[in-house]
Amino acid sequence: MSAEGVEELRAELHRLETEERAKVVEQIKTAREWGDLKENSEYHAAKDAQSRLETRILSLREKLLNAEVVEAGAGADGTARFGASVTFEDERDGRAQSVRLVASHDANPSAGALSIESPIGAALNGRAVGQIVEVNTPKGVRRLRITAVS
């Protein structure tokens, strides 16, 4: 995980533990004031929200506890590594595409952030400019020529 990714997780955890927890506690308090808890759907919804929030908080704490911060970017030998930006050309249609290799939880393909664990991300990892990688996709095998790594 990049240092930036760790900071984003810490910021989310802080927001959940402070702002979001306070909101859920207030929702539960308000719902309790409405009477019988057995038939109080607002109370049950607030308790469900609290459960989801606490599950997310535990998940973030575990990710942070197990996180290994690695230096992001191209390798010293110019190869694609975690955090590197890679530009490649699809040999089938000639279209060029640039992506950044990121951790799976940071992946957002529509924004150009591709998980290093995805089929294309794994194929690009460790490769250099000029190399061609073949990737099995649902639409068949794609041949990608790497044109830039930074």
C-alpha cells in the first residue's frame, strides 16, 4: 500500500469514529424517545446503521494494522511496479490507454486506477517499455504493447 493510501484510510477511520459515530448515536437516541422499541422501525434502522459502521471501522483498523507501505512508482530498471503509471497500446484496435497500478481497495478503472491484482495489472507488473503482454479477458486475449512507464 502506498503512504498516500494509508493516509486516506486513516482519514476515513477518523471521520467514521468521530462524525459518523456521533450521527448514529444521535439517531438511536432520537428513535428511543419515540416509544416502544419492539415496533420502532427507526430504532432498528439506526441500530443496523450502527452495526454497519462498526463493521467498517473494524475493517479499516485491520487494514491499517496489516498495511505494508511500499515505495510507489516505476522500478529503478524502468519496469512497471505498484504505484507506477503505465501507458499501453492495444494491438487489436491501436487504442492507447494510461493507468496507474494501485492496491485493490484503491482501484477505480474508470478513473485510470487499476488494481495490480487485476488480470491486466498483474500482466503489466514487472514489465518494461516495448514489451508485449497477453491478457485473457472475457472478450478474448488482448495483446498490449507497453509504450511508457513512469
